[in-house]
Amino acid sequence: MPKISFVKGRPAVEVEEGANLMKALLKNQVPVASSCKGQLICGKCVLTIADGGHNLSAITPDERDLMEIKDVPSGHRCACNASVEGDITVDAPYW
Ligand code: FES
């Protein structure tokens, strides 16, 4: 099972392969900011992918458009639009 590790302090969590990143974090009591409930509109769920970005599903054209609109730098992903295929390390400013 893929492992999600955190840059700051939190213990790592194991998730089902292919799990939606935002749902997997919420299921493990890790908060993820959102005001659109995962509809790829608000951009608040953006996380820093510190390691293992290749273990996430590919960025879709809609996610790329949203990240351009929100001026999100590379190395970040919308958690609501990413599936976890392998081990990753993530961070958020509010953790
Ligand atoms: S939760 Fe709103 S864009 Fe991901």
C-alpha cells in the first residue's frame, strides 16, 4: 500500500493504491483546505509535493488550467484531483 509521509512531524499514513489524495488524507484525520468540496474549482486543496510526485496520477488539463489561474508553482498538486499510486511526501502551510 502506498505511504503518504509529511514534511512536518505527522506520522505517515498508508492508503489504498489509486486513492484520491484529498479523500485519503481526510479519512486519516489530516485536514485539507477546500471550499468547493473537491470539484476542482477553489484551488485551496493545493499541497506541496516534496517527494514522489511521479507516484501521483498525471495532471489533467482542468487541473493545469486551475493551477495557472491560481498562479500555483510547479511541485504542487490539487489534492482533490490526484490519485496516489505510490509513496509520496506532502506538506501544507497550515499543518
Ligand atoms: S478542493 Fe477545491 S480545488 Fe480541490
